[in-house]
Amino acid sequence: MDSNLDPSKDDLPLMANTSHILVRHYTLDLDVNIEEKIISGCIVLYLQACTESTQSDRTLDGVLNYSQEYASSAMAVSEFSHISVAAQGASSSIARYDAAAVAGTSALNILDKNCNHGNKKETSGISCSKEDCYDKKDDGMDDFVLILDSCDLSVIKVEEVDAGAITGAEKLSQATLGSTGASELSAVRTWIVQKLVALPAASWQEQHNCYLLYSQAPGCGELQFASDTWSLRIWKAGIQTPQEFPRAIRIWYKTKPESRSIRWTMDQDCRPCVYTSGSALNNRGLFPCQEPPSAMATWQATVRAPVGFVTLMSGENAAVATQVQEDVLSWFYYVTMPMPASTLTIAVGCWTEVQKDSTSCSQTDYQPLTSSTVSKWDQHHCGHVDYPCRFLHPGAHIQINIPYRVFTADCLREKCKEILLPLVPHCLVAAHDILGTHPFCRLDILFVPAGFCNLGMASPHIMFLSQSILSGRSHFCGSRFCHELAHNWFGLAIGAKDWTEEWISEGFATYLEDIFWAKAQKLSPKETEEQCELRALLRWYRLRDEVQNSEQELQVLRPKKDCTGEVSESGVSVIKHGLNPGKVFMQVHYLKGYFLLRFLASKVGQVKYLTFLRNFVLKFHGQLILSQDFLHMLLGNFPELSSQGISVENIYEDWLDTAGIPKSLLNEVLKLEENRLAAEVKDEVAKWMHFSQKNRRGPKRRKKRKDDMNYRELLSDQLVLLLEFLLQEKTLCHKALQRLRSTYQLLRQDAEVRHRWCELVVKHRYLSAYGDVKEFLEKDQAMGVYLYGELMVNEDSKQQQLARQCFTLLQEEMDPASVKVVTEMLF
């Protein structure tokens, strides 16, 4: 790490030197060992050196600058379609591959049936300690070092891939380079790979076909490497610049059972499974990669797992298993849209697909993208790098529903079918109606094990959901699904250039979930307004509580202020507070971001505002943004905002760069409490407080009275608000709590309602309902973390005993971040 970067203990370093060299494509070839809790295999990285104006003249400058040579090469596509791996001797570590049988075949059908490697024994490699590696550099060695983000991995060997072993490649090289001797083979390999990564979007099938073929080429020499806590360093003796560094390298490695990027656990049916947990470390504990969001790449993955296990992954294709051994299935996925490596997601388990009824929805017919249709696309509207973009495909534009599948453990299948499945098509249509083209061509939905520490997590083509959203009526499930669905546009199709600006993803998703869900329910404009205001009031109270109970530094949405987006000369940077386990459970960036967007919408009108968001997506999809990109475009489209005193600088000062609740939001609660739905709740609160006072025990035992109070039926969000208001009351008798529980059938309500109910139970030491708290902590782990703190803070021995008993029972299946936070509360 550069000397001027000194992250504190909770800052996460991004070590990859992305300013020097970039990974353009990953090809993973992995085996999942369920018993040993290890994922092992190899990954091939296709690299591109970043242009340097100070680069000295070289013989092959014209060849290395692929953009000049290749853009007009019409013959290259057909030539790449007919290359194959040359026959190698027995010493090759890669199995032979006969490409003649698949010449011209689509990349979708090229999954190699002979992809088992001939030599997977661990070798010592050429390794050194972190200190030795630095000593070498300090001693004057000028070799260029490729630095990858890596953690919790055992790297076995690193080698250069011999692109020259591809039959037909020599014709491509001789056409430009002429005859080559042994000393020029490295330049030939560089040229071939550069030509491959430069293929245009119209040739994506040929390109991915070639990526697979090259990934099986033999190695042509081991590379030196060294690992430390946060990175993997790779170099080749005598190579002093990124332009000379090998363009295709293969890394043999295996994960460690304790890797923090993946979770080995049991599903709800007590069967083993593994999935990427979306931890602070992202995917550096799954494969060596470049973690900074600016290092966007495409990928392919072949994953082998035992028979009986289903492999789900971020991929444009709905993979079908191929049996490669008697007890092993192989799955192949690919992605053609460049994405940050952190967005790759994988889950392997005994998942069951929840089948839809034939009448559940009618999906618009949509043909997969092909080379012929891609070539007809009009590219000039997009600002992103060249890839097969759905926003320019007429079939995708009119596809209001995308194909989707739902997977879960067997015990949750009926609940999924009852609660989630009927909602999905309506939410997909609503999202399309608001923001337009779906950025991704399909969607897998997986209900992950109970220990998952979030309510949901969106990734390209796949979404993780918590079992907590399947409780109660459909409201909680629908709104949460809409939140994760909104991430397809904000968070994935459009990402934050600097990860510290989380509000760009979470604030937009929180704002849009209400819009999507209201549209999916077909609410009237009046109903939409009232219910959105009610949810805004609930969020205001939540924001107030978070601000009062969290460190000020963690309340700032743009913690790096004017340095946001900046990296060191090599590309190294840090994620501020990225390793703080408590930050995972904070919602300040959700809530303040949501209120900022709501504030801006109120200034221009929601109809105009949503139209603007749609246009913003059209302009910035496939790209990374900073706060100012959104704000400048907004103020450019609505110049009248300047006359209202709204500027980029003012928004920074009031909303993004300052802790606490923004000044313009302080009086918002008074307006929101005038909402009709909130007023109805206040009337109910008065009834319950009257009931509690009437039934509170006094010095003399009063005659039992019949309760003739008429209680209003409430919406789910009104129930949450009712319990929120009751939590603010100093006293509430146990008889009132008992009646409250039965009147609203609280144990049948959604997790948001039951969470507030548990808080009431803890606050008033309602011993008869401690079982409700225990059940919540067991089944709703994604929401129960701070209940442990509330059980401890009262200094009640029975409550503290309950907290410790539950933690002892559950800590093995809990997410590591949850374990760390709860441990600090209990001990």
C-alpha cells in the first residue's frame, strides 16, 4: 500500500493496482467440496495494460495498441471462431481440447466435457513472505508487480497461459507480425489476447467461445507470487512495465474453510450449503480479483458440485446441469456486461425450485440476443464501454416481465408459493413501468438460510432473500422484493464509483421500493400518497433513533467529501469503515438518501421526477457515478431549483457531508403526523392507553370490567406505527399487552410488526411473552441483532439469561458480523 494510505483498523484496503493494469475477463473453473468446506480450482485472468503517455517506443507499439489495428478487422471474428488448442505433451497441466468439433459453435454450448485438470496436486510455487517481497522491491528490483485483492485463500501456483498453443493463432499473428522467433513469442501472446478482449459487442459469442478455449491452453512458465493479508502479488522476472506483463495468467488456488467471503452453513432443512454472503470483504475470499468498482469485467464460470446440489450464480443463462462423473454435476454461467468483481454471486445447496402455476403470469416472448440482432443495434446512445446492451435491444424494451425462478429449502416451498410467487410478476411489471428496460435478462430468487444477516441482497441475475419476509401478509414481502428489484437499476446497472457513497444504491432503492410496490398493488393516487407518507413517518422515527445512538462519523453519506472517488497513483484506496461490523446493521445511508430523494421530488413534482430518473438511467446505465453526476444532471434539467436555493454545494453541506438529521428535514415529522393513516393510529393509541390505565393494579383490587372498546383494523404499516407509539409510553400494563397480542394476532404478522412487539415485551418485562422473543431471535436473525442489546440494557437477570441462551444456541449458524456485534453486547 502507498505510504500516504494508512487505514485505521475498521477501514478496508483496496490493494489492486488498477491504474496500471485491468482485468477484462475472468474464467473460473471450480470444484465445491461440501465435506471439507473448500472451493478449489483455477481462474484465468485476461488483462489489459492501462495506456501510459511516458511509455518508451517499442517494436510492437502498433500491435499492442489494439484499438488502432482491430476496430476495422472484419476477418478477425471468423478466424477466432475456428481456433483450437494444439495437442500438448503429457506434461501439460491442462487437458487437451479438440475445437474442430465445435468450430463456429455458440459460446452457450461449449461447456467442455473434458475440463477435469490432469494435475491438481499442490505445488510449492515460487513464493515468499510479505516482508521478503517488499525487501526485493526496496533493494532496487524494477519488475512490475500485478497486485490483486485476495484474502483467506491458499494460492498454489501462478502461470502464464500459452495463447500461442491455440491452433490457428499463428495465422493471426503472422498476418501482422510476420515470422516470429522464440524471443518474440511473448509479444505474439500479448497481441493475440489484446485482439480477443477488443472484439466488439456484436461478436460476444465468438469472444466468449475463445475465452473458454484459451482458458484450457497449457501454461508456458510459472510466475513468481507472494501473498499477504490483503493481496496477492504476481511478477515475472525481467518484466518491468504493465505493457510487457503477460496478458493471460492462470492462478491455482483453494479457499479456506474460514473464508469471510463465503458462508458454509446448514439450510432450513438441516442440509449443508454454501453461498457468497456479501460480507465487507466482498469476493476476495472467493477468488483473487480486482475489487475496486472501477475494475469492471465480464466472467464465465464452470462449477462442479456433488449430485443432489444445485448451483445458482450471477449469469445471463439459466444453467442446466451436466453430469461429468457418477456423483458430480457441472454448471456453467456467463456474463457479457462488465461488472465489478464484487457483484459475482454463487450459491450451492439442495435448493428446490418452487414451480409457478401455469396461469400465474404470462411472460412476454423474448428471443435471446444473437450476433445478427446485436449487429443491428444503434450504439451511439450509450455512454458505457461496448457490450451487448439490453437498453438498445427492441425486444428487451418491450419485455415487461423477465423470466424468473424461485429456489428455497423444501420446508419453505409452500410459503414461497403462497406469498412471494403471486407478487413477482406484478412487481416486475411495475418496475418496468417506472424505469423502463430491465437491465438483466432473467432473475433467480433464492431464500437463503436463516443466518443471513440482511433481508435481501441483489446481484446480477440473482437475488437473495431472507425467510423473514415470508411472514404475515404480503406487504412486507412485496415491499422488500421491490427494494431488491430496484437495485437492478441503482446499485448494479448504475453503480457508485466510490463505495463510501452507499446512499446512491440504498437511498434510491429505498425511495423506489414505495413507488414500485404502490404500482404493483394498483393503488389509487390518493392511497399511494397516504401510504408513502406513512412509511416516510416510520423512516423518520427510525432515522432519529439511529442518529441518537450511533457515532457521528458513521452518519455522513460522503465521508471522503471532496476526495470522494480519488485513488492513489497505482489505484490503491480504502473503504472508510468498511470493516466495522456494526455498520452492516446501520440504515443511515438508506434513510438519509431516501429523504434527500424525497425532498428533491417534492420540489419538482413526482411525475416529472420519475421521468427524470428514467432518463438518468438511460444516460448512465453500465457506468459508475458519484453524487455530483446525479445532482448536476438534476439541476440541469430543473434550473428552477436554483431559485429555491438548491445547489450542489448546499446539498453537500446539508445532506451528504454532515452528520445528523438535515435541517430541512427537522420539521418534516410534523407534516407527516398529520397524515390520515397516522391520525387513525393515534386514535388507537389513545384507546390502548385508556385500557391500560383502567386495568392497572392499584392498592385495592377493582371489580373486573368488560372491555367494550371497538378497535380499528389496521394496515401492516399502521400496526408498526401503533407499536412505535406505544413504545414511547412510559407504562403499559401486562393485561393491555396480552389484549394487544390477541386483538391483532401479532404472532401472525410480518417481521416488522413482531420486532416492535418484542421490543414492547422487553421494555415492560412481560414474562409471559418471552417465548415470542426467543422465537423471533431464532427465525428472524436478519432483524434480531439489536434485540440482544435491549435484553441486556435493562439489567434484568431473566432477560440477560434469555439473550445468552439464544446466542449460545444460534451462534454457529449466525453470520460472523452478527456474532461479533452480539458478542460485544453480551460479554
